[in-house]
Amino acid sequence: MRDTGKTTRPRKRLGSRNACSELLASLIRSGVVTSRSDLETVIVTQGWAITRRGDDFLTISAPEGSFRFRFDFGDATTEGWIYALVALVDAQTRACYVGATTDFPSRMAQHLRIQTRNRRQGQTSTEFFRWARHERALPWVIVLERVMGRSIMCARERAWTDAARNAGWLLPGGERWASRAARPIWSASDHLQRPFPRFDPDDFNQTQSLASAVRLKLLPEELLWNEIKDEINFSMRKS
């Protein structure tokens, strides 16, 4: 951790989980924290506890509450995919779940287990599948974007989530997963250049259902939304 001559241990109560997250983000942006070990050291010196460790996140318990903090220390080579699970009854009654993953087949298989078993609590897509079941709507899967780098992936997931909300989509369970995606992260704010696709029930073919996508082991490239497929394929050829 670089010595800036200033303390990195402000002890005052920050007042909210977002403020805690922003404190960590500001230390990364300023270059005070440059590695995962630096980050964990700061968390401990704040008197917080790390309750879960992931490849690109830490779940932190603070007096203000528990929160998940995502980070990426220069990992710009990791390929990720932003996707949406969508369920449509008609042009006005529609819901979606927006996610991001670096392992698309495994993530889709996990969603399918949640859908079919209907017993898994605490999973971010559970409420979406309950809504779809109640409305007797078939869940479809659409890939929205290919991204490089975990922090960029998080920013784009947040941007697509905001786009879906602004377009009037229902976000069942969004008080959990959408609020998580919207928390400040240290990669710069990122805005979409296009609105969230509207989608109509007739836009989908059978292979785009979640169950079929898993059964056929479809690649994310095969599930790109048609309106942006050419643009994304072009960017993939350049990278």
C-alpha cells in the first residue's frame, strides 16, 4: 500500500453501506489501495469483518450493515457477458432479471435449477422465477453485451439494470439484486448508448428459452439480441 503520508483509517461512523462502499472505492481510485491485500487491510483497520470472499468481491459486515464490494485490480483480460432473463405476458406485462457472468453455461444451469426446483431461497433470481410461474410466462434468455474486465462487467450490469428499470420493466426481487448492482463501484460511471430492448412475445424462438439454452448448451454468442449482434460481433473481431 503506497505511503501517502495520510491516514487511511477514518474512524467516524459513515452512516450508510453506500458510504462504506464509496470510501473503499475512493481509496482505490486515488491509488492508496492497489491490491486485494491492501483492501483487506483497510477493511480490518476500519473495524469491519469480511464474511465472504469471492474472486472479485468481498462481503463486508460493518456497523452500518452488511454489503458486497466488488473490485478489479487491472484485470482487463477477463471475458464476461451481460444477459437478461425475460418473461412476457403481453406488451404491457413483462419482467426481467439482469445478470453478469464469466461462465455463461454454468450460470444458466444454476438459473434453471432455481427455476425448476422452486425451493432455493436467497438466490437473486428466485423472485423473477416466482413471478414468471405465477403469470405462466416462459423465461427466455438474451445476451445483451460482451465485456472485457470484471470491473467493467459490473458497471455494465448496473447500466443495463438501470436501462431496464427506466424502460418500465418489472424487476421482481430487485430490492435485493438491483440495489446490489446499483451500489457505487470504483470503475467509472458507465452509461449505455442504447435503451433496453423492448421485446415482444413473438420475437423469441424456442431455442431462446432458458431450458432449451441449457439443454442445447448454447454459447452466449448464439443468444445475442439481434439488434446488437452485428455491433458486438464487430467489436469482438477488433479485440
